[in-house]
Amino acid sequence: MPQNSEPMRSNKAFESGPPSAAAQRERYGAIMNVLVMLLVGISWISSASAAEVSVRQVQPGTYEFVITNPTALSESDARARIAEAAASTCKGLTAVPGRWRYESKEAIGGGDLSTRETFRFVLEVSCVPGAQMQTGERRPILRNEEESRQVQDEVKLKSEAYFQLISSKRIDEALTQVAIARMGVDEAKWKSDKLSFQAMAGEPLEISIKKITVYDNPAGAPEPGLYVAADYSNVYRDVPIHCGYLMWFRPVGGEFHITREETGHVTSEQLKSIPSAQLPEIKRRLRCLAP
């Protein structure tokens, strides 16, 4: 994708699991690439009326469902539509969601609707007897507020160090902080993307972790452990807006690694052409947090 003509938001994820509460911001996992295009005016369409669901068998008892729609859907909407199709496919067995990914291009502004790319959500579903479903209760891992504060401090430092490693082109060291297999991306491509961004952005002027949110062994997560989201808002010489979040995961008895990374940016040249009235909406779409 071009780096110098359009505000960009891209999301790399790579975990599986059922949808969570809205406060968890659908962060546990996906593969997502979102291009936010600046057009004249601001207008958004949210419609699932034209959504189509297709299915193919991956292996006995396991299916891949794909939902497409002319406009972006929420994860919960996409899952609900697939659930209807999965219930029919599983024929009395329990449909258990697994790995998932989604891709979309979103246009800010009215513009020509033909320029809006199709939303595509892919979910792997296993059909199993109800008795095989895991129903064990998830219990909190952290024992008190002090342990929670320690986790927040640790993730804040790790997040800052991660961006500093990338900005200094110590890509191999940064990679040790990433669960690349969970992300489902090619290691060489990941490294290339990081180097390309840094070459475009220039030296960092500010690395700022704005918010840390701890999800303590949540019931809706794909596996037990701590999920900690680090929202950031960074400034580089040639990229004054760089924001998003890192999702860190620590399995029981393990160490923290990044399992999802969502990032959006606006270059200095792009910023010059953005009307001030549109900037708040663009920042919102890029998931920037207010200072």
C-alpha cells in the first residue's frame, strides 16, 4: 500500500477466540488490514443487508466460514451471521469458533461508493458434541491491586522498549517480543514492514504509552492468562500521528509477548491536506486516544 498518499491504519493479529465485551475492544485476535482514505466530507454507511456467507470444509468436523459485505461490519455482527450458518452446517452438534481474521478498507467521506473495498471476515468453526466443550470457570490470576499495578508498569516499559528497538532498527531484538507464530504472519514480511515504516517515519520525537488495560484471565479469551492492552500515541519526525495499541499476552507460567498489533499513522505531508474539521474523525478511526 502506498505510504505517502493516504492516512493508514493496519492491524496485525493473530489469536483466536469468541467475541468479548465491548470494553475489550475486540482485541484478542484477528488479521486485519484497514486503509483509511481521506475524501471530501464525512459520511459512514453501516449495513449488513448485502452480507454473504460461504463455507468450505477444512477437515472432517472443521469448516471455514467467510462473510463478505460491501461495508465494514462489527466483529459481533459478523460472528452472529456466521453462527446462523454454522448451526445449520453442524446439524445438531455444537459449533465452536476457532481462529479468525478479517480484512477491510474504509473510506472517510462520502466519495464514490465503488471505491469502498469489501469487508471480509473469516472464522474457523469446529462441530463437536456439547460434552466436549470446555465449561471450566476462569478465575483471576492477579491476587490484588498491587500485582495489577506491577503488570501495568511492566507492560508500559516493554511497550516503550519495543518501539525504541524498532526506531533504532534493532528488528531482531524487537521480534523477540512478538509471538510471530500466533500472529500468523511471515517473519520476513514483518521485518520488512517495520524497516519500511521506520525509514518513512524518521527518528522518534515522542514514544508515549497513553493507557494500559489489564484483562485478567477473561472468560471470552482463547486461552487462560493475562491480556494487557497498551494504547500508544507516538510522534516521529515525518509521521506526527502514529497511534494504536499492542496486545500483550502472558500465559499461565509464561512471559509476555505481543499477540496483536494495531497501528495507524498520518504523515507530515498527509496532515497538510487534512482539513482541521476532519482531523478528530480521522484520529478516531485510527483509534488514537486524546492526550
